[in-house]
Amino acid sequence: MAATTTVPSAGPVAGSRSFLRRLREGDEIARLITFLFAASVVLVTLLLIFELWQGSALARHKFGLQFFFTRVWDPIAEQFGALPFIYGTVITATVALVIAVPLGIGAAIFLAELAPARLSDTLEFFIDLLAAVPSVIYGLLGFLAVVPLMRDYVQPGLKNTLGFLPLFTGPAYGVGFLTAGIILAIMVIPYIISVSREVLMSVPRDQREAALGLGSTRWESTWKVVVPFARTGIMGSIFLALARALGETMAVTMVIGNAPTISASLFSPGDSIASVIANQFTEATGDLYLQALVELGLVLFLLTFLLNGFARLLIVITAQRGGETAHP
Amino acid sequence: MSPRLRWRKLVSGFMLTMTGVCALVAVSVLFLILGYLVYNGGRSINWNFFTKLPTPVGETGGGMANAIVGSAKLLLLASLLGVPIGFLGAIYLAEFSGSKVAFVVRYAADLLNGVPSIVIGIFAYSLVVLPFKHFSTLAGGFALGLMMIPVTLRSTEQFLLAVPRALREAAMALGASKWKTIATVIVPAAYRGILTAVLLAFARVAGETAPLLFTAMGNRYWSPGWKQPTASLPVMIFTYAVSPYEDWHRQAWAAGLVLLGLVLVINIVARAVLARGIAVPRA
């Protein structure tokens, strides 16, 4: 709204013409300069897409769509297939969401519905700080503290109790899909909590009051009325978290084990798209090798682009619905 | 009370308690991380860490002085690139632009914000490293600067738009030109918010590692110039943590503590800068 407040020139009130013109010229200069800076953001974004597209031309032409269905990643024979990395990315993100979604939504419900405003704000402050912890710190803790813990206790324990599932078989290395998924879960929980909390808080008050007035318990009003009302926005927060999980690099690189494997076992070491780029980019010899890695970057970019766009759409839709009902 | 009602109340109480447990678990992770780093990093940190260069492989001792200076240089470059573009771009969006241009710029900024950091690294590599044929501090600063732009831009714009209309109109009624209104009324009115936005963007890139891996690379010595590769704290943490040496692990903990302390302190300061009761817009 304020973006459209163009002033109808300085006004014909006082001063000579040249004075007015100088004023207007000052405005025009300021407008031009700030425009250049704003335009550079668009330019840089377009350039980024162009470079990824251009930088992977060789690999795209050579492998075509087969790139996504080939299991072999052999730099020496110059055979490059993305399937193991796509698999690793999907598996780790799935593990992360399975853990993070219930925990995150539960915590968001507590913050939005139960906690007094002061406690809710304090906890939200800590959650924001948690979101600010750098990825490499999670990697450091993951590699030096969580990996030994997984190897010595968690994975043997899972094998003894749930070992009949193909998910929990094979030797316990400590590193692997499961560990990466758990670290990712911790990293994306803050995003789910923050966004879901806001969405839940935007649910109009009458919805809760109506449910309580009809005799439902506090939990029933929350779970059967408030949460369904905010469902679209909560989905949005999950997609946002998914986009983060797919693009997350350092922490995953440090705990996933770095091997291009496809295995049903979550204990198996693997690789994600981001981790293979981080590990091999500087070592890539030959144009085709480098371009195959850039193509992986392009895939990652497109994935997060689509997910982010979708997530934002869902959140906006919920916010509007809440607004409409509140002011009919 | 009928058994049915008693059961429903029981379920309600149980589930509500569980949501509290979820919140407790999420928040306690922060303190777990903090405690673990303070414990391990606190034992490892010493004066040498800040003043000495890394020792050759196999020798114990040494420090990360070059990485600390390297990180400072990278962040300076990043701020020089990210803050002007974010700040002036936001002024254009909030004060000058029509809705169509604003939509395109916002869309581009949001898109840039969602790009995984490793992809930003690839971009900086092909744009800065390849033409100069050299890993360099410049390339690393460029990558981090790019990541600062969208955060600075979008939050600054929100704070500028939050300045009451009456202030603008009052300034203009006094005969001030548009840019004078912006420079002397609107920006000063929003300066706390803008400072917060810049600090948060700074804190975000201070811990970034992935975009530095193949731009600034690493260096075991002082970086001789802006066009040479440089060590940085996040990359040092990465290489030291995954190394097989006990002493390097010790130093990785120390570096982790320094980095996390820096990031958290900036975050807390940024939030304290804002007057109480004003929400920080999320990036």
C-alpha cells in the first residue's frame, strides 16, 4: 500500500522553478540508484539459474533423463547417475519428517493453545535461537557425539528389538541414513514450530469458543476444530521444513557416511545430493564430472524452489482464511 | 461424571501434557547443544587458539588465528555486498516502486533466500573462481554476501513499511522532497528494525560453511591477499571434526564454541535492539 504513494511532485506552493526541478531531480536520482540495487537482486537470481543451466549443459546432453535413473556413479569411467543421491536425500528427509512433524506440531500446539503468552514468547525465543545454530555445529556434535552413541547403543538396541524389519539390519557403523535423518529432524523442528505456532494463533477465537460451548474438552476443541482449521498452514510449515531438509549440507555430509549406496537398511552409509556436491566438487577432474555435480545442484535448486513456492502458497491461504472468518 | 466423560477428560489431559513434553524436548535440545559445547569447548579453548597458526599435521598445539581473521575478512566482504543491496533495494521497494516491479523483486529475493547454501557455492564458483582461476577470499565473501541480500532486503522493507503514514505526510507537508523524507524521517524512524535485520542476516552467514568449501577453500597459513584462499572458522570446524586426530577434535570443539557463541550473541543483541513488544519478522 505504501509502495504506491508516489508524491504528486513537490507541489506548486513556493520557490522558483529551478529549485523545484533540483528537488525533483534529487528524487529521480535517489529513485534510479535504489532501483539499480533492487534490480541487481533480480539480475543475480536470473544469473544463478542461467549459470546452473549453462554449467550442466554437457552432462544434461550426454545423460538426458537417464541421469535420474542410473545407479552408477563412477568418475573414472565417466559414468554418472544421480539415483543413489536422490534416494539418500529422500530417505534422510523422510526420516527427519517422521520424527520432526509430530514433535514440532505437538510443541506448536502447546505454545499456541496452552502456554500463557509470556511463557509462549520465551519458549519461542529459544526456538528462534535453535533455528540460528549453524549447520556445521550440528555436524560437529553429530559426528563426535551422536555417531558413537548411535553405534554403541541406539543401533544395536534397534536391531535387537525391531531387527525383523529390513530397515534396521546390517552392521552398525554409527554413520548412515538414520543418523543423518535424526540430525536433520532436530534442525528442521524449529521451522515447523515457528510457522505452525503462528498459523494456529491466527485461528479465530470463536472457533475455539464454539467447540468448548458445545461441550468438547480442551483437547477435542484443539484437535478436532483448531488444528483442522489451520491444516493448510501446518502443511505449509512441513513443506518449508522439507525444503530445508533437502538442501541441508554440512550436518548431513558429516554423518551420512559418504558412499553412493541404495540400501533398504537405515543403518547403511549413503550420500545425499548436497553431501556429494560438498565432498567431490573440489576433487572433480574433467568437465563432465564437474558438470554432473552442477546438474545435481540444478536438481536440488529446482526441488527446493518448487517446495518453497508451494509452502508459501499454503501459508498465505490459511492466513487469508483466518482473516476472512475473523472479519466477515 | 459418566465414565465416557471421565475418559474424554483423561484423554484431553494426557494429550495436552504430551504437547508440553514436545515443547520441552524441542527447547531442551538448545540447552543440550549449548551445554555440550561449553563443556567440551571450554576445556579445549586457550590463549593459543586465538593467537597461533595451525601446526603441521601430527603435531599438537597451535591455534586458529588465521581462521578467525579469515572469517572476519569474509564477513566484511559479505556485509559490503549484502547490506547496501539489501538496504537500498528495500528503500526502492518500500518507497518508490510500483506494485509490479515490487512483486518481481520480492519474488526474486524469496527465491534466492530458499536456494540451498551449497548451490550458492556452485554459483560463486562458476562466477568468481573460474574466471580468476583461483580459489579466493573474494569468492567466499561474494557467496556469503549473496546470502545476506534476501534476509536484509525483506526485513528492512517490512520495517520501512511499518513507519506510520502520518510521519511521511508530515515531512512532505513541510516541503521536504521525497528522498529527504526518506533520509531524515523514515529511515531514522525504522533504524532499530533495520539494524536488527542486518544483524540477523550477518549472524546467518557467519556460520555458513557449505558456500565456502569451494570458494574461499581453506589455508593452513595466513592468507596473503584478497585473491588468495583463506581459512575460516566454519570450514576449520568441518575439516578438524572429521579428521582422525584427537588434538584436532579438541580444537574443533573450541572453534565450535567460539562460533556458536558469536552467532547466539548476535541473535540476542539483534532482538534486544528492537523495542520490546515489536515482533521480529521472520526471514
